[in-house]
Amino acid sequence: MTMTLLQQIIAANKAGQGRGIYSCCSANIDVLRAVLRRARLTGSPALIESTANQVNQFGGYTGMTPDNFAELVYRLAREEGVPASQVILGGDHLGPLTWTDLPEDEAMAHAERLVADCVRAGYSKIHLDTSMRLASDDPALAFPVTVCAARGARLAAACEQAYAKLPDHDRCGEPPSYVIGSEVPVPGGDVKVGAMGVSDPDDALKTIEAYRAAFDSQGLSAAFSRVIALVLEMGVEFHEFTLDEYDRTRTAELVAAMRATPLCIEGHSTDFQTAANLRSLCEDGVAILKVGPAFTFAAREALYSLEQIEQELLGDSSDAGLSRFRATLDEVMCADPRYWRPYYPGTEEAQRFARAWSFYDRARYYLNDPRVQAAQNVLLENLSRSPLPLPLLSQYLPRRYKRVRTGAIRNDAHELLYDHIGDTIDTYLDATGANQETTAPTK
């Protein structure tokens, strides 16, 4: 069987070449454009994943189904000049994550529909995540990995059936590749723990064997051969204003145990790690580096800076047509606090500060809101009437200023936004051995 591009990268990492790939877990259009532009520049694959919260058969919080998300990504790829063959679509935390209030039969039926829809939409990388208790699970009893594995195999069967029914012209290369594992930080950052722990090596090996047995019991031995990674806790996490930095001395035994298996490690919550930490993770067998909030954090960061430039250029007069981007974002967040309130405790002032600056980046849930998008459009339009004054770029976007000066990027508000996000992307491209240059091309 010919290996897919993703499988080739995993094989190279397992061979000790230190190669890897980052996975963009975001549905933000600015982030997706920035990712695709870096892919065009470097020729590296763009692995883009949607989560079960973001995208599902009921629309998720983005309002998109898997088909909608696939259409969006491939449309943006065409607009950015990236061939479809360079794009890998994946699904993150696919399982009963959003239906934990339902009993097993109902929750798993929804999850089976979700993974099947993803396969039909062309997703070729599927994270089977069944790590959560369901309403019918007795909270007083242990929640064994065998239960997770049995439910994971059930989802894999739904994927295999959906792929088998695809017309030949709709099949995306080889059948899906799978990621398994139940030890993973809470999506979006964990507010309940201190320093993130490290998975026990024996537990990791037992997990692999439990899934192997569960797949075999379902007649899915061939599908198990396409399990490429195990999700493990690597001691990395981001909190409200602090970070757990990667420390390879803490993971040495786990890394050694995983090197003896055919699977690589998929690392979640790698957001905000330093370039050196990301490189160490990749060298230590974390061939797939998941990132999402760090990219929307960078987008928000750039938009705040651009608004500062807008204020300097247009002043504070009520008739200046200012965007009020930051104020609008905060107003929208306050009007619907469900996505941030559990993460930002404290006084009203502390919450206001966290909404703007926290590493949890809960603002990402609101960036696609029509009111926020309208404010962003006004901001970028206000700054697109003429090139921005270089002294203001130097003050508020100093790295962009240097690249404008050298002609690496155009002095255009949209270009400045994408390039600012691109700096965060570059840390991942460097860590995985994919980046050949560090600046975006002139268009």
C-alpha cells in the first residue's frame, strides 16, 4: 500500500529524522488564510482540522457541517493558490464530546454520524476521542480504557463503512488514518489543574493494546494498521496567564516506551510553546503538534495593534467612522458569556482583563460573529486607503515594519494581519523541519 503524505511524515519521525507536522485546529478565516499562505510559500502540507465543538452535523458553534468546512478550506486554498493535494483535512476530538448529557446509545449514534460525515466530506485524519463519560456511565465506577477503546472501535467501524460506500472519484487517496487516545488536556485549556502531568508509559502501552483488541473484535485489523498516533499528556498546557513549558526530562521514560511502538505521539495544547520546546517535542516523537488558540491569539493581537494605528490616524471624533473593533468584541462577549465565563473567574475588572489578554483566548469563539466581523472590516478598510505610516508600523507592529522596509511584505492591512499570524505558524514549520524561509512572499 502506498503511504499517504501524513504516513510518510510519521514514518520519518519514527526513523529518528525529527520530522513532523503541525495541525491547525481553527475555523477562523484569517488563520486559515495565513496557514495556506505559509503552505504555498514552503510547499509543506497544510493539515487543517475541525473539532467536534466547532463543526458537526448540527452546525457546531461555527454553524458549519463537515461538508461546509471542507468547502470553505478548499475554496480558500484555491484563492491562495494552494493545490488541493497539499491540503490534509482532519477531525479533532471526534466522538460524543458534545453529547455527554445523553445515554451511550444516543450519544454514540450522534458520534457515529459525525465521523461518517467527516469521512464523506474528505477528512483523511480522524481522532477517535471517546475519553468522556456519558449520562449512562456510573460516575461511582472506574472508567476503564477498555470502554474508551470499544467505543473508539465502534466509531472506526462507522468511518470504514462510510469510506467503503464513497464513489471512487470522491475517495481522498487511501482510507482514513486514525489517532487514538484518551489522555488529553481539556480542549481550549484546562482551568481545573495546576501543572499538566505526563502520561504513564505503562498506561500508554496498555492503551495501544486495548485499542488493538477492540479493533480486532470488530474485524478492523486492517483499519488498526492505519492508526498513526496516540494522544498523550506531555506536560504542556496553557492557563489563564501562565504556561507549562515542555521539559523533556519529565517525559524521557514515556518517549522511550513509545519509540518501541509503531505509533507516534500526537501532542495537544502545544500552543504558546517556544520554538525550542516545539523542536524538542518533535525530536521526542511528537510528530503531530496540535495548535489552535495560539493562532487566533495572534490574529487578535494584530487586530488590536492595527486598531491602535487607526486611532492615531483618525482620532477619537465620533464622525471619524472608527471601527471600535476591541469595544465591539468585548460587547459581543459580554452579551453571550457562555464561552468565557467558566474560564475567567474573579471580579468584573479581572474578567474584562482576561477577555482581552488571557492565553485561553476565549475571544476566538466570537471573532466570526457578524458584528465583530463588521467592525474588523471597517478597521481594515480604514487602513487600506493608503500605505500606513512607517513610524506607526515601527511602534505597533515592529516586525511587520522591518519586513515592509525590506520589501518582504506589502504595506497593506490585510497582509500585515496574515503575516503576524504567520510568525506563530513559522515556529511550527521550523520545529517540524518544513520551513525554508521566514517571510511571506510579495504578491
